[in-house]
Amino acid sequence: MSPRSKTAGSATALGPGIGEVVERFELEKAWLVDPVSGREGPGEIVITGGVLESVVWLEGEEAKGVSDRGVIVAPGFLDLHAHFREPGFEDAETVATGTAAAAHGGYTTVALMPNTSPALDEPGVLERIRSAARASGSPVEVLAYGAVSADRAGEQLSAMGELADAGVVGYSDDGAPVRTPTLLRSALLYAGMLGLPVVDHAEDLELTAGAEANEGYVASIMGLAGWPAAAEVNAVSRDLAVLADALIDEPRVRLHLTHLSTAASLDLVRRAKDAGLPVTCDVTPHHLALADEWIAGARRWSWEALGPDGSSRDPWADGALTAPPYNTSLRVNPPLRTPVDAAACLAALLDGTASAVVTDHAPHTVVDKEVEFGRASSGISGIETALGVLLALVDAKRMPLARAVAALTTGPAATLAGWPAPAATPAARKRGLVEGAPADLVVFDRADRWTVTEDSLRSKGKNSPLIGRELSGRVLLTIAGGRLAYEDPGAGDE
């Protein structure tokens, strides 16, 4: 492998195939980012027998010509929220295609949601997923959440104890919220006793019935049924109130709110954390960088859609509409919000209210997406473009490179490690560049831009609104647990 960057030196060829141990790999004069030590700068790495044998930080003359605009080495990314669709929806994604997509995006560990068919509500389904992961040959670590309720029907608890014994990392009915406060309280108490979190999709279903897009100016102009921010805010308020009540009876309860998207709901979490409640949350790349105006045909980043006073600009008034409207790849749950909400997601990430960026990778078939906008299945195929979206924020000087890397590595790892069980999971490791540990890292070229196309995506799901767009940060190499997970097929062209 020879990273294609004028600022980097040479690297040895890898040799092994996907899934095989990386016996020897040396990379000279790259930019290293280690969010555990808080250090970044010019350096070199050596991998021997799958182990990160040497991390050398360069200074003085040796460091000249190396910058954070070239080849970057970072710990492998960890996604706390993705959907690989197997079992039940293999026409949209399989564990094999999902892990291939993850590795292409720089991810070495992925936690899967339980909205499969059958739902992951008992250990047998978990074993099917693990078996598929083993059969894939990919070294990407596949974790999974168990369902909160049996068949995710929202009526009675799943076999939570058996699922904990089998090794789930938490419980969620994602795709839908935990249906009632009573069920949520019971789930929190039981999960707390087991040392695991409840991960909730915050949505008031009464307020979102028939909704198609974020309630507001864009939806009104487009003739789409409004999805009010209050639907998320109400749900977050409910969840926090139930959490506070459950905490009285069980001090080990933990709640994680996933893919929050509104300024008001994030502020509720901020205040709850300040008050000492055991709650964490995450945001997605699309809620950080895209806004509801994309449905009308805008293609600027969310921060470019903010006026001088911090309010949302009018895409019809300032010529921002450059693409056809009603692209169904933009239909997501929760919906794309205003640029002001996107800015609030970024602020929450920067101040620590949100602990991680998750992809909510949700691949769908063409049949499920090529319909009227309001009838399309919700979700973006996003695990391969997350890095590029965050680097767009870095390039715009909205976020430091080190913070972007931390949001994909130590942030989610600390969140996972903060859930006491299973204490021995390899995913709870710190995600740093640690000498003597199995190599778990990604090498990407920030200077090398790539175009998102259907052919370039390893996922079966081609439902990305970024198709046709150039992103920076081509992933050159992903090594998971000392084994080769992905190598850019053109990386040895020089």
C-alpha cells in the first residue's frame, strides 16, 4: 500500500486478504490522531503480527512536510447504531455486505439494532447474527442490542435476562419508541439490574401519525404533512421523567437517547446531565450536515444555510435549489430539521451533551424508496459517508479534526464502557493508538476526494442523498483487531 498523498512517506505492501492477520505494515510520515492521549501530529506506525508494535511521534526536521491535510491515522471507528437488516430483510442488506460497508467507512466495530424479522428478542436471533458475521470473513466486530419488548410489539418485556446472558450490549425497540411509560420504567429497572442501558428512539407517535417532513416553512411550501419538533421533545421529556423515577428504586439504570435532532430536546438532555441523571445521547451525520431544505432541492451544507443572525435562510429566495425535489433518500426518522437545529446538534457534540456520532445506517431496496416521498421507507445508507460528512465540518472550521475523530471513536467507546456490562466486551476498549495492542485503526487521505456513486458503495443500500457528491477523506486502509478489513483497491497505484 502506498498512501496517495504528497505529505506522506512510503508504506509497505500489506499482502494479506480480507480477514487475514496483517503480518507487517509500516507507515512513515503520516498525521496521527490519538483521542485517548489527546495528541495529534506527525508520526509513524509499525504493525507486526497484527499488533501495533510502534507509534513514533516525529518532531523537528523529521516532521517537516507532514500536515493534517494529508494521510491521517486514527483509531478504528465505533458505530453505536446501525441496521444490517439480517435476518429477515436480506434484500436490503446482509451482515456480510454491512460489515464490508462499515470497513469501507473506517468502522471496526458496529452495534446493530434489533428491528429484524424475527426481532432480536431472544438469544437464538443473536446467534444467527453472530453466525452470519463469522461466515462473512470480515474482522469487523458485530455487537447487537436486544429488543425491549417481545417482537418489538410494545406490550410485554422481551427475554431480557436471557439476552443479557447471551451478550447483548443494551435494549431498544428502535424503529419505534418504547411504547408506554409503564413499559419503559419496567425496562429501565430490569436493564439496570442487569447492568445494561435502554436505548430509546424518542418519538411521540400520536404527533407523528401521517407526518412526512419537519413541520415548518419547507414542509408547508412542499405540501408535505408536518412532523413537529414537539414529537421528539415530548418523548425526551417523558423518558427523562421516567428515568428520574426509576433511579429512586434502581441506581444502576441507564438511558441513552439516540439520533436526537432538535435544539429543544438536546437542551433537555443537557440540563438532565447537569442535574446528574444517568443519560447520554447521540446525533447523526445527516442531522449535523443536512437540513430540511434538501427535500426542496438545496444541496448546501446546513451551516451554509444559516443567515448572519443565525436564523435559517430561505432556499427559494437565495437560489439554493439546484437539484430535483422530493428525493426519497432524504426521508428519515427523525426527519431532517432546520439549519438552526443542525447547528444545535453540532453545539451539543462540541460541549459534550451528545457523546457520539452514530450513522443510523439504514439501507433500503429500490422498491422501498422509489415511491411517493411520504410513502418511502425512512432511512439513509450512511456508514460509508459519515467520515466525509464530518470532514466537511472540519474543512469549514466548524469542528477540530481531533473532535471529529473522538466523536467516532472515544466518544462512543466511553458511552459503551459506561454501561457496566458486559464488562469484558472488546468494544469497550479505549480506541487509542496503543502500542502492544491489536491494531485497530483506519488510514484515510484527507486530501484525496472521492465521488459517492452507487458503484462505490459496498452496502446493498444505495439510498444516499450524497450520490454524485464529492467528499474528502478517502479511506485507504481499515484494520480491525489486527486483521485486514478493507484496503482501497487503488492504494498501490503509485
